[in-house]
Amino acid sequence: MTKPALLRVFATILMTILLGACASTSKPVGEWRDQGFNRQLNNFLVIGVTSRSTRRRSFEDLFVAQLAIADVRAIPSYKLIESSMHLTRDIVERAIEGQNLGAVLVTRLVGIKDEAVYKLPANYDDDRGYMGYYDHAWQETSTGYYSQYQVFTLETTLYDTVSGKLVWSMQSEAIEASQPRHIVEAQIALTIEMLAKQGLIAVKP
């Protein structure tokens, strides 16, 4: 098989793995940081923006638990802000008043897009040549097909409660998972990793 053919097959296999076994993949696609901000933060208020209160509670509880493992203290926003309340800056500021919180971390879904990947036939061989492929075509027992999946774009922002300013933001993409929890877990892990890389949190070794 020629080198280009090998690369195409490898790319197809890799995408198949990502869509199947690695359904919890999440990656950053954009990041911004206030370069003048040089403090590490702790005592987070974690906010998951969603209209479904059960999903909000699950997301925030899991995020708080993972931050605790990283030795970062946090509380879920549903303990301070009712699910029926439309989140505004004033509501958040009133909620955190007197709570000794150092940062507010907000995650929200900003978009969903459909993608497709072409999967080659199981007995495909790109190195047969014209006549060899023509003869073999009559014996094909499987055909290639497109696999549809969704990509979720999420935005995570971090605010310093002392100044009230945005100090960091990230846009990330997560591949559709068999269970929504997989996307949540991947997003949380990615966020903690990126915050540590930026020096905004001190993760214990």
C-alpha cells in the first residue's frame, strides 16, 4: 500500500477510535488570559449554565469534587443561587457576598455542530491499480459509509472576585459521547489542566 493510502487508512482508524472508545475527548480551540494577573486562585464558585436544574447540580457537584482532588476548594452555585433565577452579574455578586470566595468559574454551551467521517470498506486496498480494482470491485462484500456525530463547543470563563474582572477564558470542543457524563468529565479535566498550566491554581503534585 502506498504511503498516502496508509495515511488515509490511519486517519480513518484514528477517527473511529475517537468516536468509539475515546468518546470523552475534549480539546481547547481558543484561550485568553489577562497577562497582568499573577495570582493563584482558590475558593471557587462553580457555575454550570443550563436550563435543567438536575444537569446543573450534577455538573457543579462533579466539578467541585474534581477540584477538591486537585486541592482547590470550591462550592457549587446551586447552594447559593436558585435554579429559577436568571444569572446576572448582580445576582452572582449578591450570592458571593460574605462567602470568602476568590473566583467565579462559569461553563456554558455555546454551540453544537454536526460532523461526518468516511469509513473505508473492511477489504479496501488503495494499491491495486486501475485494472486490479476493476476486477476486485465485483467481489466487494462491504462498502464504505459516513458516520455522523456531533461536536459540542463550550466556553469556560474565570473571574477574580476581588477586582470583578475576567482573568481567563477558554473555548473547547468535545466529541459526542454515549453518555453526557463523559463530556462533562472531559471538560472538567481539561479545565483543571489548563488552569494549572496558566498558573491560576496550585495543583498538588
